Amino acid sequence: MAFDAVAYAKDRGLIVELSGEDASRADPAFIREVYSGGLERGADRLCFCDTVGLLTPERVAEVIPQLCLAPLSIHCHDDLGMAMANTLAALRVGASCAHVTVNGLGERAGNTPLEELVMALEILYGQDTGIKTQEIYHLSSTVSRLTGVPLPTNKAIVGEMAFTHESGIHAHGVLREPSTYEPVPPERIGRKRRIMLGKHSGSASVEAALAELHYHPDSPQLAEILKRIKALGDAGMRITDADLMATAEAVMAIECRPVLKMKQFTVVSGSNVIPTASVTLMVKDEEITGASTGTGPVDAAMEALRRSVAAVADIRLEEYHVDAIHGGTDALVDVTVRLSKDGKIITSRGARTDIIMASVEAVVAGMNRLLREENEDRSQNPD
């Protein structure tokens, strides 16, 4: 059947790659026979598939070289976490192409991740892949958003924590010499280093985070800010940029003049109604009303907010995360959002028993922080 299919496709002028599904569990002699027969009938290239992820690098080195009768692709699944290692092993011993997917998406545990393979080849093996690596994180984030499959927090290269540092000694080290705790500069894949604050933070990490947000406390102020941040971390809170800014402003007696003020928002949703939201904001003393539909009431509210400030700035919602503080339908909901504007990213939170109100609160707080003038004096009370 494979031979007939190859001949049929070649008669119609197609380029043919002959794949052996489940090749990693098949008799190597039989695979070679099928590959040879396909090539005789005009197949242009071959593909070796580890369909259920049972290969090992040692097995790859044993089997692949004798099957490189033509340009050979390696197609690995990650059922046992070996897809990346097996793909690299195959490329080392003769495979000329690797099948990959963005974020490792695929059946069951997925396939070899594009972003991990590209950076391993570039960094560990010195190979120029021709890939614009600065676009990798944007690509991964976009695919994650469009597919609805979130990136694991600790995923290599593109996970939220991949370039995040909290431990005092780690943050101190990476601020002095990035390579101390980073195998590759985050900018190379379109990311930025992030110092996460919490109970393990030291003064160096808090000072660096404040400087990035244009706050310049003196030594006693820094000590007090650090004390309050640690207290929040001890209470189990996820500390956002907005939390840090609010803490700094309280300690340094800086008056925060909000750019946005929420006057009202209305959300309509139901079993037979398209979720719709309208918001009215004061944006730099001008009243603006916006409306939008969405896939749900929260989505509609988020989009209405974004459209309302579109004339002032293009602010995008990069991440949305919800935690219930305790069980029950009356649970306090903690919403954390990550917003971006012109490459600048900020995190913010809202906490209410109403998830829509918490979401709106988080987004408005984050938008206010993003829209503040970067050149304003944040080193002391302007009065």
C-alpha cells in the first residue's frame, strides 16, 4: 500500500516524504525494506516516527544511521520525556530534518518543542538555525493564547519562571553577572529578566525591581519596603508590580495621581445572550464610554476596557490568572493580570467576591501604572 501511494503521488508531481509510523517498535530490517521500496518508486525523503515515545538516545544511535538512505526526518513524541534528547541524538547521527511543534503541542504528551530544540542547537551545539530567536517568546505566547493551552510555569525557554529569580542570592548574583544563573540572555528569545519578590527576596532584588519601575528610595526607605514585601510573602501573597509600587509610594509618601478612574461598568450575560459589557472611564479628565462582546462576561469586560483606552495607548492583556482564597461560592477571588504596553510589562491584582469586579479592578490598576509618565519624580514626595 505504501509503494502504491508513493507511485500515485509521484505520478501527479508531488514531493513525497515516506513516513514509518511506530518505526521505533518495528523490525529495523522491515523498515529498511519499506524505505528502499519507496525510494525506488520515487520517494524524495524518509521519516522515522517514534509514535509512542519509546526511543532512547542509545537506540537512536544504533538504528538511525543504517536507515539514512535518503534525507531522513526524525519525528518524536514526548510520552516519557525523551523527545528532545532523541531528536538531538538523531540529528547527530545522520537525520537531516526534525519534526517539531510550537510549545511541544501534539497528541498525548506532545512532540519535540520548537523553542527548546532551536535554542539547544544554537547554544549547546553552535549551529546557526536561521531562526529569528528574538521572536520565539512572542510566537509561543501567541500559540498558547490562540489554542487555549497554557504554557507550564516551569517550561524551559518560554515558561513564566524560566527567567524569573526570587531567592536573594540568585537575584543578587544574576544582577551582578547574568550568566551566573542564566544559560542564555533572555533578550535573545524576546524576553526580559524578571525579579520576583516574596519572602525570599533580598535588598538587591527589591532595589532592582524598584529601579525598573523608576523608584529610587534611600536606604531607610528601602529597608522598610523590603520588610513590608517580606511580610506580604510570608502571608502567601503573590506580589505584583502594582503591589510593589503601592508599597513604595506609601513608604516614600509619593502621591499617585491615577490616569484612569472607573465611573461604571455593566455586564450582561446568560444562557441565550451574547456576553456584553460597557464601561465608562475618566481618562485624563475626559469621559470615555466603550462597549464590547466576548466569549464570556469577563472577556467582554476586558475587551471593553481595552477599547476604551485604545485612543490613549495600545494595552494588551498578556496573562490572566484566578485563585479562590477559600472554598465555597462566596469565596474571595484573587485575579492577577499581566498587561503590556510598548514592550513594557506590568502585573496587577484585584480581589473581590465577584470575579468580574476583581478582574476589572486588576486591569484598571495595571493600566493606571502603565500609563503613568515614566519621567515623573518617584524618589520623594513631590510636595
